[in-house]
Amino acid sequence: MHSNYGHDGGPPPKRPGTGAALFRNLVVVAVVAAVAVFVSGFLRGDPGITALLPHLAPTVNGTPKDPGPDASPGQGQQKAARAPDTPPPGLEEAGHPLGSPAKPAQASNSYKFLATNADGTPVGYSPCRPVHYVVNAALAPAGSEGLIADAIAKIAAASGLTFVDDGATKENAAEKRKPYQPALYGDRWAPLLISWTTPEAAPALTGSVIGTGGSTMYSFGTGPKSYVSGSMALDAPQITQLLRNAGGAHYVSAVIQHELGHVVGLDHVDDPIQLMYPEIGAPDGLAAGDLNGLYKLHTALCRPDL
């Protein structure tokens, strides 16, 4: 089960098979951004693996885009007129959610959303279209094979979102990634970018940060918000070191699932049993609260207007 050893950097008890206390808590911090701004989650870990950072408080930055009175926000309405610097609205949008996740076996309220709309619905990706993703695996560590695909499969099953692997990309992680890049990805929202990278290429990974993940929200004026694209960066050198430790792959899997949780809309919780708790004491995967939060995300708005 998950354990909470606090924020003081103290080591956990020895784990069977490790011969030493190789892992301390993996600590994650979500930085919440506003409409049309990247939303990031940061992982902090063992000083033997990474150096601890001070706690990061949530920040808000950015303002909604307003393409004008021709835009028609909301579920079930007509497609909006095309706004500047956006793809044609409604690409691949079906008239119903593509997936139907199984209701979690155990009810739990131990989940939070990064953002909600005025009507209380969670901000998420449209469940009526697939979430495309690409991977820059040029620096993927040995032993990481299959970890991303497995984590995505778990998030997809729990949320009902349909993920589509668009293959490899040479796009690098960027602090302010554009959600619309027609020259690179065609006339559509850019796919979720998952990149194995370094702090030199992605300064957000400097110091103790081992991974970031989040998505870009978009709205028409004061209308409902939805995620349209996202990015996840993983520190290849640090994860290479982590994978050399006994049980390291399980921790990396937990990290990827946690960051994907931020990508699709989950925030941190106060319950140490959940994977979305800021500290990962043991890599047990998605718990009841995580599963209930992901299940609720399938009620996010369909967006034929985006």
C-alpha cells in the first residue's frame, strides 16, 4: 500500500529484494494554469535520484480566447465558425462518447479535477473524439519499453477516452508548446506530445523535476472549457538511473500514470492511498479515488465546436 513518509526527505524502511532503502517518496506538484495555457504536474523525488525542491504553489496565467460572436460554445450546438489559429472545428467528433468505462467497483470521493466548468462538469478532453499522441523516443532509456503504452491503456480503460498512437515524432519538448501546428501535424489540434528528454532541452526538468505533464484548455469567451492538446516530458537521465534499481520500472510506471492523470484533468488529492496524492510511497497504481475521478471524466463535454 502507499506510505507517507512526509516532506522531510526521510528514507522509507527497506523494501524486500532491494538490499537497501533505494527509494524515497516520489513527490509530485501540479501547477494549474488557465484557459489556453499549459497545465503542468511536476515530480520530485529521492535526493539520491533527484534533489528536492521547495513546494510549488499553484499559479494562474493566461486569459480565454474569444473568436467573436459567431462562435457557438457548448455540447450539442452547431459547429462554431473557425477562429484564428485553430483547426477546423469538430474534426473526428462523433455524436456520442467513443468509450464507456466500467463503473469503479468501489465508490470514493478521493479525487479532484484541475478545473471545472460553471455547470460543475469537469474540464477534460472531448470523449467524442480520439486523443492522438506522438512519442519522441530518441532518448528513451533501456527498460522503458512498453511503459508508456501500458500507462495509456490503464488511463484509457478508466476514463473511456480513446487514445490513438500516431507514431514517432522529432518534435522536442517546449515550455510553451503551440496546440495547433499545421506545418508539422496537419490541419488539426496537435497530438499529445510525450518526450524522453533532458533538463538541457527542457529547463522545466532542471533540478529535482523528473517529469511534467499537462494540457491546454480552450474556450470561446466565457463558454465551457475543454482540453485540446497536451504535453508530457520525462527526464531520461534520471529515469535511466531509476530503472537500474530493483523495482524501478514500477515507480516509473506510477510516474507516467500520475502525469497522464494530470494530462486528462486530475488534480492532487489529500488521501495518501491514491496515486494522485503528491507523494508516491509505493507504486501500487490507480486506487479507488483515482478510478472514480477518471470515470467522472467521461462526462466531460463533447465539443463539435472545437
